[in-house]
Amino acid sequence: MTLIELVTQSAAQLEQAGVAFGHGTTNAFDEAAWLVLWRLGLPLDDLDGVAGMAVSPQQQDSVGELVGERIRSRKPAAYLTREAWLQGVPFYVDERSIVPRSLIAELLVDGSIDPWLGEHTRRVLDLCTGNGSLAVLAAMTYPEVVVDASDVSPDALAVARINVDRHGLQDRIRLLRSDGLASVQGPYDLILCNPPYVNARSMAALPAEFRAEPEQALAGGPDGMDFIRPLLRGAAAHLTPQAVLVLEIGNERSHFEAAFPRLEVVWLETSAGEDQVLLATRDSLLGCD
């Protein structure tokens, strides 16, 4: 059996089992490729280069065990491999934090928010940092900034510490435990936030893979806005005059606009569309006080 045949066979098993995707892959084939390549210790970005490689029966069995665990446990693949990639950067992850997948990562790397930044942009807050991935990407993208990465969960911050150390950013990223904005130390020139925003009905319908993640990092209350309401009321006090807030809200735009009908925001284009992430200036947020 060749490696590509093993990937195809594994993908069929995942498909037949009805596992859910969304933690780094969107389909059975890509997920199978990830699991096969990782298990065999091969580069995750060179499937074509190893597609014709012969796979021994022992290797097939080893892959089969991993695919079987993915199906039985319904855990995201990243929890099994202990690694996730965001914008080409590897991050450690385990069950103490959600699997990194924020669309804000795209906006950092492709320069979409750069028009609102400048020489004044020196202090950044990554609020609800989880495993620290956005804080790390912000520090990599903007070498002149320092970043505070905060989370209410000490478990998540322990995972973030692993990633900050892994990428050698201890001197530029400070980890803070904070319930929302309560214990952060602004003012900041840029706040990034991928908060818990999933509404109660959607939470109840989540596949098992998403329920394997910390509920605290996902659940946003009846309309998904429980965390976001106090955040927007308090954000201006933690921002410098030219600062902006970049906020991910997923599929909750209708609930967001119902909660903040007069707030002027800019919707930013991402791979998931232009209604998932918004930008608000400090001036616009003054009306939320």
C-alpha cells in the first residue's frame, strides 16, 4: 500500500464514521492526511512529495490505531497530535484550551488591519488568549510591539506559556490572568479578542468534537453576547486615542447588531466571509460606556 492509498482509506473511515471537522481541516481527506503524515513523522505540508511512498503493515496498523482513536474519542485531531498550525506557525495544544483557529490570524498576517495601525502602535492586548496563538502571531508580525496575553483560565495560560517559550517570545509577551478587562494593564493601542460567543441554541447543537473543548471558551450565553457586552462597555477606557479593537464574533452578526444597533464598526473580509470579524475604533466605542 502507498501512502496516498492509506490516506484515502483513512478518509473513507472518517467519512463513514461521521466525525465533525473544523479544527484545522474542513473535510475527511485533509484530516486523514494530517493524521497519516503526523503518525509517520513526515512533513505535514508535503503530501505530494511522499504520496507514492510504500507503507509497511506495521505503519498501517499504527495509523489505524490513531484514526480509530479519532473516531472513538471524537476529540479534535489537534488534541491527539498535541499540535495545531495557524498561518503556517506550529502551536502546542491540549484539552486545557480550545484548538486555535481564529480568523483574526489571517488579518494579522495579510495586513488587513495595518491601515488602522502606525508608529503609535506599541502595546497590544490579546484578550481571551487561549493557547496564546494570536499573541505569538501579533508579536511575530509586528516586531516593535509588546503584547499582554490574558485569559481567565489558568489552564489555558499554562498552555500559552508553552507556546510563548517555544517561539522565544518571553521578553515581548506577558501572560496575565484576567476575567475580561478586569485585571489587564492598559491602555493599549490594539486589542485583539476572540471571545466566547456561541449562542445557547448553537451550543446545544455542537458536535462532540467541539464539546471536547473547554465550554468556558465557547459559550456566550443566550444570544452569544454575554462576554461582549461588558467588553464593549469597558473597552474605551483601556484604549489609547488612536487605538482599535478587533473582535471575532463568528456567526453571531445578527445578535451583535441587535445588541449594539448604533455602534459603528468596520466588517473585515476573511476566508469565512465579511461578517465574522469586526473592527471598532476607540471613538466609536465611547458610545458604549
